[in-house]
Amino acid sequence: MRQVKVRWLALLLAVLFACPSFLAAARADDYNPLYPEILEEGHLTASSAILIEAESGKVIYEKNADQPAYPASTTKVLTIWLALTLAERLPVSEEYAGLSKALQYEQQLQTKFTVSQDAVNIAPDESSAKLAAGEEVALIDLCYAAMLPSGNDAANAIAEGLGGNRQNFVNLMNSAAVSLGCTNTHFVNPNGLHDDNHFTTARDMAILSRVAMQNETFRDIVSAESHILPRDNIYRARTIENRNNFVVKSSDEKKAERYYEGSTGIKTGTTSAAGNCLVASASKDGIDLIAVVFNSTSDASRYTDARRLMDYGFSQFISTSIAEIYKENPRVVDIRGFDLADEGVGRLTLNLKRADGSKGRDLLVMTQEEKAHWIQNFYSLTVTDFTREFRAPISEGEIMGTLTYYSEDSEPVVYNMVASRSIAAREQLAPSIDQIISDAENDPNPFPRITFELVFLYVILPVVALYLLVHFLRAGFRFIKTKRKMRAVKPTGRYYR
């Protein structure tokens, strides 16, 4: 009996070790969505994965990120980006020669290529955009056809049209990958069909995706739910749908759960050797993230893995702004001459407003620790210049000075420091020189108002002073004259007896 139990236990262990996907699923079940900031390797079924912040390229999370992997159709991320880049070299017709670069580029994207028989000669189980040999399709439409329904025929047509043949285009793909810093990537086709020498890593794919998402046209393509292929020489106009459930919410209940709020792209990929792959991007509160998931255990699990990575990333980062950081420790000044009834006792907090009037939030993406460091060192990155005397009265919104923020990686930003409230002046205080000048300039009456004080100071007082001055002068002259008359004259040279 004991031997039977031992045999059954050994058999069970053998089955478990032979099914690593089962073990991965068991560990993944330990994940708690209420605590997205806790993400362990076992919570992901993917063999390799990475999560980066798109703007800086900073790695937020990684799991076997440098492990070689087969990318399947996520290869088309590089295919489409390279196609959009090479489009800038296509000839421009004379009617567009004098127009802006943007309009010229739109015309270049409309360059038509003829789909070859070799391009549409694909296996029945390969994904297809259902192009026909001899069909003339614009480059931009081929890009949509290669990305949304993941058409291998469209990817082949792009490579042949821009490279002359597929091998030339693949060589350009590999050169581009190396120039972008992808040191563990080598492609042998433009569509991702399996080949032992066609491989990359999660880290390299994140690098490629980050660069690709900086192209506006690429972002439009990967985020589109559908696209209309216009009528051409073979087909009438037809609509192609995006198969990426991370971006498009399916009407199927189970597939609808794969949709991620705030998703902006990018591409799925599946082969028997590559497993289930997904490159995903999402944006929330000014934070852009890119996740790469290679070799997940199932079609559904790759979306689950991507969701967990995104939730983890958004839990780690916060979106803030210069103005919000300033609010943590704003400038507070003391106003002189305030009304004694002022509840704030003359203390005035200064708010920030962009000097150029723009409504941009000057978004900054950082961790909580980085934010605390910024708050502590904020004023070492700024220069303040006060242009208003700190004396009441003060009006709410009045500009008191400027604050200039200096960043290492952007141009200086100037803010006005404005009064957050009004402060009345103390009535019994004598007016300041500025107030006297302001009152004089704003007085509509060019002549001073006649008051008793004015008459006394400028009429009565001068007259009395002049009268007294004349009176004392006359009295003084009379005194001197009288003194002279009373002086005795002494006789000289004569004697009388």
C-alpha cells in the first residue's frame, strides 16, 4: 500500500514538473489586485517581461528581461516604424514641392506599391489582411493592414516596396535595431514568422517600442480600433479591425475583460514557439508606460500579465507639476501697514501662475521619494524676483514678483507670484510716496480741493508770518535810529571859559 502511494506521489510530482505553466498559473493566483504595488515574478505567467516609463525609458519592473525570446508578430513594431521613417525618403510630386514638410510627408505616405504574388504567398494559418496579388495599396494603408489584423502579407508588401526585396528591408531592420541600442536582437523577416535565428529580448523590444511610440503616425495606427482601406484597382473599400483586445473592447464578455482603460497600443504576437506575446502601452495622469510580455501561458494570460504590470507601474509613479510642488512649501511674506483687523496679521501666501498665460500643467513624472526630494530642494532650482513693495493695501491676484524654474533638461519656465488674498491698509497711517503720486495722477480735478487746512497753510499762515516779519523789521529800524540820536557829540579843538 505504501509503495502505491509513493508511486502516485512520484507520478504527481513528475506531472507538475512537466507542466511549468501549471505552476506559473498557481503562483499567479496569489496576486491581489487590491495591492497592485506588490508584484512578484510568480504573479506573471510570462517567461520574460519588462515595464518602462516611456518618456525617460526608466525601467520600473523586469523579469528575465535579457533572456532571448521569439517575438512573433510583435516584430511588426519595428517593421511599421521603419516604414514610416523610410517614407520620408520617398519622392514628392511637383505639386507638393513648395508645401510644408508635414504636407509633403502625408503625400509620401500615400505612395502606392503593387502587392506581389510572393507577398501574398503565405501559409493558411498565418494572419492575413487578405491582400491580392497586383493590388495597388498606399503605404499608410499597408501599415494599418500589417498592424491591425497583423497581416503578414501586408508586412511582406511593405518590405518589398521600400527595400526592393525582403532581405534588403530586413537588413535595414537589423541595422536600425543596433543603432537604437538593441544588442540582443536579430530578425530574418518583417512579419515575425518563426525562425530559430529570429529573436529579441523583452528589453530590446521595449527600446524599439519606446522609439516607435514617439512617432505620431505610429501612435495613430496602433491605437486605432479600425481602418478603412479605400477602393483600389481590385477591391472596393473595406474595413479592417484591430485584433488587440488590450486596446479595443470586445463585445465578447470574456475578451472584454482584456481591455485596459487608458491603453494606447501596441501589438500582439503568437506562434507555437513564441507563445503568447504582447507589447502594450497605456497612459494615465500624464504618465506613459510600455510593457512587454513574452511567452505567456495563454491568450488570456498575456493580457492579465500586461494589466498587472501597468497597475504596478501606475502605483509606483505619480504625476505632478511645478505648481503643485510649489504648493507644498509656498512663499509667505509679511505685509507692512496692514489693517489691525486683518485675520492673517499681514501674512500673505503667494500663488503661482504661468507668466505666458498657458494652461499647461508642466507635468513631472516621479516617485513619491523623488517628489519629497524635489520639495526639499525646490527653491535651489528657482530664482525669485520681487517687483512689488510688501505694504498694504494688497489686492487679490496682484503680481508681487516672478519665480523662474531652471531645469537641466528643458527651458526655464517663468511664473508670476500673485497675492492669494486682499489685505487692507491701516487707516491712520500716513500715505506712502507711491500712494501720494498715485492719488495725484488719478485725481480728475487739476486744482486742489479748498479746505480750512489748505487755506490756513497756504493763505493765513503766510500772511501772518509776513506781517510779523515786517513789524519786527520796522521796530528794529526805529530802535537803531533812536539810539543814534541819543549819542552825545564830543567837542574837539575849542575851549570855552
